[in-house]
Amino acid sequence: MKLLYAEDEKDLAEAVTDILEASDYIVDTVYDGVSALNYAAMEQYDGIILDVMMPGKNGIEVLKELRQKGNNVPVLILSAKTEVEDRITGFDSGADDYLPKPFVKEELLSRLRAMLRRRDSYQPDIKTFGDISLNTSTDELICGNNKIVLQNLEYRLMETLMMNTTRYLTADDILSKAWSFDSGADVDTVWVYLSGLRKKIAGIGSRIKIVSRRNIGYRLEDK
């Protein structure tokens, strides 16, 4: 699953990002409210985590603007503002949950899992691009009447590519988002999995290609 995390305190942002990635989430981390809105407009996320006190726009302003634009992705507010009226403001602005700082990682992950389980009304189990679909419940890649089950890293790679069809991803991007820098993974590993995934996409009869641009990166194209 892919998350957007906005937090201006960089040490905390790094620590929480490490926790989330260690739990197999794909995380885009930003440090101000304007960047959070820009990322939310460009990418499709399963959930968003917002700090309240941020430069540019605070978390409540970001949340209100997201909801005004019809973005119904589940949002968890993390904030040092713990008064009852602060929580009420968060929920009235459209938050799905509100976790006061400081917090322990186990509660953060538990709240996040609970929030994402409720995302069914927002997020379908099928991701589609061109003539292929990725079933996020069964890990099947489907084209017409043909389908194949992707193994764990193949699935994470395909999901990452399908969630970033508007931009090229470098090998380091892919390592961060799909592998979370698992030990032993390197640029050569990415190339091997991309090569195997190309064959599987072709094997189910899809016209979709994984294209590359030298010194830029990789993305899916509907040829």
C-alpha cells in the first residue's frame, strides 16, 4: 500500500518513514503542506498521514482542501495538539483518525491498519492501466481472459509502476518504493525483476510495455 506522509520535523519524519517502510508500506514523505497537496494531486494513495503544524499550509488546511476537491483518501492526523477541541476540529475537517504526539510505533501501525481496512469505500481492489489489471487481493495480473499470479517482489514492483504511470522512476526510486532497500537488493536486482516482469506482461498478451529512458528511469506505457 502507498502512503503520503507530511511532517516538517525531519528527524521524526525519517523515523516514522523507517517504521512504515519496515512494515511494507510504500511511503512518499514531504515536509510542508503545499508539497502534501501537490503530491496528493499527482499520485493515488491508499492513505495520508498529516502533521498539523507545518509551513506553507498546516495539516488542517491541507485536509480541508483535499476534501473540498473530492479527495476521499483516508487521513490520519498526527499532532502535538491534544486538546479535545483540537481533535474535534480534525474530525470536523474530514480526518478519519487523530493520534496525539508522542505516540508509540505499535499504536501508530494499529491505527493505520484499522483506518486502511475502512478504505474499501474509497479504494477498489483492482488497479487498471491500459489493458491490464492488478488484483490487489489475489496478486493476479490480468489481461482479458489471461492472468498470472505475481510473486511478492514482482507484485510490489508492478504495483509501484502502476501507481506511478505519469513519471519515470529511477532504479533507486524503485528500490525505495518496492523493495524498501531490503538487504541484498541493488540496481542489478531491479533490472532482473524488470526483465522478468516484461516477459510476464507479454506472456498474458498485453500491449503494455515497461519502457526506459537512459539516465532517467522506467515507467509503463500503453503502446
